[in-house]
Amino acid sequence: MTARPSPLRRLHRALASGDWLTPARARAYPAIFLVLWLVLGVAWITTGDGVFDRTGKVIGTDFLNVWAAADMALEGRAAEAYDWAAHARAEQRVVGADHPDYYGWHYPPLFLLAVLPLGLLPYLWALAVYLAATAPAYATVLRAILPGRAALLAAAAFPGVWVNIGHGQNGFLTTGLLGGGLLLLDRRPLLAGTLLGLLAYKPQFGLLIPIALAAGGHWRAFSAATAAVIAASGLSAAVFGLDTWSAFFASLELTRTHVIEQGATGWAKIQTAFSTVRLLGGGIGAAYAAQAIATVAAAAAVVAVWRSRAPARLRAAALVAAIPLTSPYLMDYDLVILALPIALLAAEGRETGFLAWEKTVLAAAWLLPLLSRPLATMVPLQLAPMVVAMLLAVIVRRALRPA
């Protein structure tokens, strides 16, 4: 008589096979989440008081630093946006002088070119325009990867989307530029390189892009990306003055010590190998060592995939999945970019069949932006580096498997 498998073994088999995620459940879960997000979003807006939600936080939180910097630049004080005291006073025009929270401006001056018009609008209108203008970039690239109503529903319900909206952040723009550049790489390399080069507004995301382009021999895109960075930087210097760039570089030391090393935003919000060590009580040296290991491993994975004959979808998925592992400065709202490797791997699996563990890892990555920060506030455990590493691992496994 054959012994019945233990509950633990049955669970292992279910997770490995992905049979628990049936097509019906894959459609139903995102629909439930989307309804929940919409209800919470309406409550968030309607129960607030002016620019504040019911908890006393400013609606859009991090967008406050964008609006304040744009407002200062319109007054001819762009360089002062990097003076935290002056920038805080600009934020106080919205929240009042007694508001305890401060949201620093850490972006290079080229991003001021994109957000400058927002300073002409009242704060809440500017926030609405900002999100409405960038959301189509996210939707367009996700629809290009996985067309169909069910896929669009999953993309809209993705928790990373709503974390990004809640923070008033730029994840939609980042996802659009990164996804658009990678999708166009083989067909329109100059446009692809330009889009990837414009990601220089978030320089911590840029380490692996030139490495991947070089490993894959995409030299036209590499040149276009370089030209885009130079052109955007030069234009910002012409518009705002070279002193703005000097102020930006001078502010990096404070960003490094205050935000990255001391975790001013809270370690739970920072989704990196560095913050994992700091959350556990480790020192700065140990945290940088862990981050270096994660960065080198991610870079090696990207080089291996981009030098292989893997399909373009898997090369793009590997690069984007590796990006969150390479910087000590990556927040929970930045996890919206995981929509790209999730969709790319799902498209590949739907076309050629899913391998063991892929469905479960995809589900874990999809839920990650919802769970990572709340869990880390309760226990000293940072899920993001582990789940992202698993996502990268299954992508690399598929990309490098024998034909």
C-alpha cells in the first residue's frame, strides 16, 4: 500500500507545479484586489481634510518634494532645492510650518525639466496631472508585453501600482522608459537608447543598463543612451544654471549618510540588501558588503543572459529583475518596475509552458509590494531582496537552459 504524501510534501508539490494558480484564480484574484484598491483609494481621498489624509499625512506624500522643487525652480531658485532647509520651507507652503514630515529632493537637475510645469498648479491638481500623465506609459508597455483583458486587469491591480500612487511617485514613468527602451531595442535601437538614457533621472537604476547593452552588442542603443544623458544634462544646465548641478553633487553626501546609511525614511521602506542588514542590526560596513555581493551577483547574471542566445523577452526580464538588487537606495514604490519581468516571464511561460516554481515565484513577486514594508515594520525581515533574487533566478534558469 502506497503511503500518502505528508501535508508538507503535498504543499511542496503544489508550489513547485503552480497547479494552485489555475486560470480562473489568476483572473479572480486581480479583480478582487482591484476592487479593494479602488474602495480604499476613494476612502483615502474623501475622508481627508484638504491636502491631508485622515492620518494627518499629506496626500501623495513624496510628491510634495517634487512640487516644492518645481515651485522653487519657477522662482529662479532651482539650486536651492538641494538645500534641505530651503526646500523644507517650500514644502511648508502646502503643509504649514508646524508639519513634522520632510520629503527631500534627491533627483538630478535633468528631472526638473520634466516636472517644472507642475509648479504652476495647486498641489493636489499637480499630483493628479503627474499620475495621469505618467500612468499611460506603464499601461502601454504592459499591454505590449501581455495583451488581453485578463493581463491588463492583473497589471492594473498589481500592488506596486497602488503603492506608487499612494506615494505620488514616478514609478509609472520609470517603468514606461525602461520597458519601452527594452521592447524597442531590436527594432529601433536609437529610440530605445534614448528612452533608456532618460532614466538617468534615477541614476541608481542605471548601473546595469550599459553593462547589458555592451554584453549584448547593442552599440547603437548604447551610443544613443549616452547622447541622451549628455543632452538632457546639458539642457538642464542651460535652463537652471551649472550651480544647480554643483548643488546636486554637494547634496549627495547628505543623501548617502542620512537616507541610505542611517535610514531616515525607515528601514522597512528601503527594499535592498543594504537595508536588510541594517534592519537586522548590522553595521554600515557589513551592509555595504552584502550590497556589493548582491550587486556583483546580479551583474554576473545579466551579463550571462545578455551574452546568450536567450529570447529578447528573457534578456529584458533578467535586466529589470536584477536592477532592484544593485542599489542600496531603492524604496517600496520603486517595486512597480517588477511588473515588467513578471509580465515578460508570464508571456514566455504562456507561450512555451511554465517550468517548476515559476508560477509561485511570479505570484510572490506580484504580491511583494503589498507585503514587504508592512512585514518589515513588524519583524526584522526584508522580503524584497529574497523574492527579487528568486525571480531573477527562475528567469536566468529559463534563459540559459539548453535548447
